Amino acid sequence: MLGRALGVLAAFSDAAPELALADIVAATSLPPATAHRIVAELVAWGALERVGRGRYRIGMRLWRVGALAPSARNLREAALPPMQDLAAATGHVVHLVVLDGHRALFVERLAGHDEEFTVRSRVGRDMPLHASGPGKVLLAHAPATLVDEIVARGLPRLAPGTITDPAVLREALDTARRTGYCLSREEMTEGAASVAAPVVDAADRVVAALAVVVPASSSLPPFIPAVRMAAATASRRLGHRADRTGPEFR
């Protein structure tokens, strides 16, 4: 029963945040009566909530339980102050992104005060790893096997600047590892660019990428020091002692 309940929850996604019972049956292959009973129990507990007539979405209780995960909570607590400073200094949206399987997941987003365009991102949404600055930062420090798997799955074009050539992607990942930051222009969203840098924990593991999103017409190098400083501050707050600016990251 637990596996079936988890299957029902897994049917929801960024592309399908609201589902009817028929959608859940189709996604899980459960008998309608079984799906109805599980959905009713999940609603009663608070893992799902009804939206209008006959539609459901993830409930707030499930979000509250997820927020108790120590790694996510500690990361957000460490990164939030430098993210706030970066958003205030630049006036632009700031993201905190983590690796989630073969995707990148937004775990925090701060709005800027001087936005010239709409940044379509929200906490809990995921995105391809190959098509953004923070995604490539995470991929650059992931196992080589993950890079191979991402390439094997294909590199779909999402915007004019999306990298679709495996050789070009690997070169970009090498550059991100060597310099300690990643520049991205119109790779995921037309009209948007970003500067991203790694956040490192006490065990010297890259656990997140911190990024600022700016108009694609912007000059990106001026943002590099501020983004790297914010990421380094978050790293120190996580217990990382050494400044991750050695030769391999310059």
C-alpha cells in the first residue's frame, strides 16, 4: 500500500501539478477503486488537497514534512543571507539549485527589485542540467557517469543558446570546473542570462549552485565576483573551511 501511495504522489510533476482521478489512474495503472481509496487517505492526511471539483494537488503537510529534511534545511539556512545580499546588490533574481537525479531542482528563489523581464522559475520546479548556468555547475562537479548519461539521453534545444553538441557541453563543464563559475546566455530562456558558482559543504562536496539571472543583453563578467562571493559565503556557513579558489577553479 505504501508503494502504491508513493506512486500516486509521483504522478504529480511540474508539468502536471494538478491531476484528476482519471489522470492518476492512467499514470499509476491502479484500478480506479484502489486509486480513489488511496487518494482519499492522502487527502485526509494532508499529502494531497482537492482543487475545485475532482482535481488534486500536493498538500501543504507534505511540503512541511519535506522541509524538515536536514540537508535541505541546512543548505537553505546557510545560503539565504548571502542570497539576500546578492539580490539586493544586483537587483536581479537569485536562485539556489541542487542536483536531483538527472535534473536540476530549484530549492530557493529570491526576487530582485529591478527586474526588466520575467524569470519563470519557482521553488520545487526542475530543469535540464545542460541548459543553464547552475545546471552546468552541478554537472561539472558530478560523476563522469552522470555526464555520460545526460549526453546519451540527448541535449534538446530549449532556447537560442542551448548547448546541443556533446563536445561543446564537455568543454563548458571543463571551463566551469577550472574557473569556479559558469556563464550562460539564452540557454534555457530567451532573453535571460546567468552567472552561477558552486556551493561546497564541509566535506568538500559541491552540494548546490548559486546563480543570479540577468537580461541577456547584460555584460556578465561584472557579476562574477559578487556571485562567487555569495557562493563562498554560503560554503563557509556550511562549514567549508578552504576557499574554493585553487588553481583548478580559476
